[in-house]
Amino acid sequence: MPIIAFSSDSYQKSGEIAVKTAEALGYRCLDRKILRSVAAKHDIPEENLIKALDETPSFMGMSSKAWKRYLIYIQEVVLGILLDDNVVCHGLAAHLYLLGISHVLKVRLFEDREARAGIIAKQERVSREKAKKIVRRKEKQRKRWSLEAFGRDETDSSFYDMSINISQIDPGEAVSMLVTATGYRKFKPMTYSIECMKERELIGRVRVALLKDFPNASVQARGSAVVVKIKALKREKSRKISAVKELVGNISGVHHVEVHIIKDIFREAAESGR
């Protein structure tokens, strides 16, 4: 059975539809409650993980290094759960790192700007015009977040299989539409799409294993073969290749490790100038 991954500007409203959809299908609903497990596994505050999903790095806030690390931790756990299929996922940005996997039904839930502005004006007791500015600011913030985190604009409708205007369609009808869509042949797990999911999950575990020593490593997987790309100076090449192979080689599911070295031109230039 397919996986459903939601994108929405409202965590609360997408949560309501996600829960009802999961109940209708007999699926597991995966949401931010899983962050407790991620926090416990890596011994970090849960609130830091929530901030990483909602905010971009800033001078006075979370550092870029910590932000990227938290997102990698979240992906690792989420991808491990999604291997089992039969999951409705929301609030974890999974729609952005599951692109290209055909048995994932990617859904965008959105509201009319006017409707959102009306809700904000009422909740925050501000004028309609100010509420509209808040809506536009939030849209820009979310676009910036998705671009910085995954290089994709999550407000781009072309990334999704379905876009549902929840200002016009009530939750019950949205659930019915989603249940129907899961029955389409296009979203049935196939051998190739299942292998793609396994590779993404393996990449997630490899990235976590490399985070401490190689935080900027690029990782690819083809079946059980893993390719890691890292930057290094010529004199570091052998040592770093050995270190990567040692870290990755014993990971479950990895049968071959290939390490590619990318010339670190900035460090090389800095050293040559000394």
C-alpha cells in the first residue's frame, strides 16, 4: 500500500486530515510525536528538532551546522519507519525528501490567502491588512526554509500528486478523495520504488554515521553499494578514505563502500598562502 506525505501551511489542520485519513485506511499516522524518540536517540532537546523543522538558521538563533544535523537525524528515523509503508506522514517535511518514489502520494493542503488572513486577524486581533502581510511573510519564510533545507520550493504545486484547497473542501471530503487516490495503480508499491525507498533509508543511516567526522559528506546508494564524496587535501586522501570506509563498512545493509575525494580548493589556497 502507498505512503501519504502531506505538505501544509497549517500543522494543526493537516494533522486533523492526516489522522482521519490514517483511521479510514487503517494506516499508522506519523507526526511530530516521533521527535521524542529522535531526541532521546541522539540526546538533544526535542524543542531544537521542532525549531529545525520550522525555522532557518540565523545569527541570533540556531547555527547552520546544528540545523542541518537535526534535519538529518529526523530523516533517518522517519525513513526507517516509512520502509513499512501503510503510513500517513505530516509535519516532518517528508514530502521533500521522498520525491521520485512512485508509491508515495504527495499531497499539498492549502488555504486561500483571504481565508488565512481572516483567521489570523481574528486570532491575533489585528487588522485585515496586517493579517495579509503576516500571511505573505509566513509564505516567504516557508519557501526560504524548504529551499535552504532541500533546495526545493515546497509551495511549487508541480512537486505534488494532489493539491487540495481546504478553504473550499471540508476535511471529510478531503479524506474521501485521499482514500480513493490510494487505490490508483500508480501509487502501488512496485519492486523499483521499494528499492528506491530502501536506498533512501540506507543513505539516511550512512549520513548519520558520518556526521561527526564528515558533516558535509555527499552520499549515494545503489542497492547495497554506497558512494561517499568528501573534500580533502592531497595529503589527507588515504587517511580520510580509510576513515570513511571504517565508519560506513559495518553499517547493516552496506556491502560495498566507494569513496570519492573532491579537491578542497579553499583549504589548499589557504595553506599555500601561509
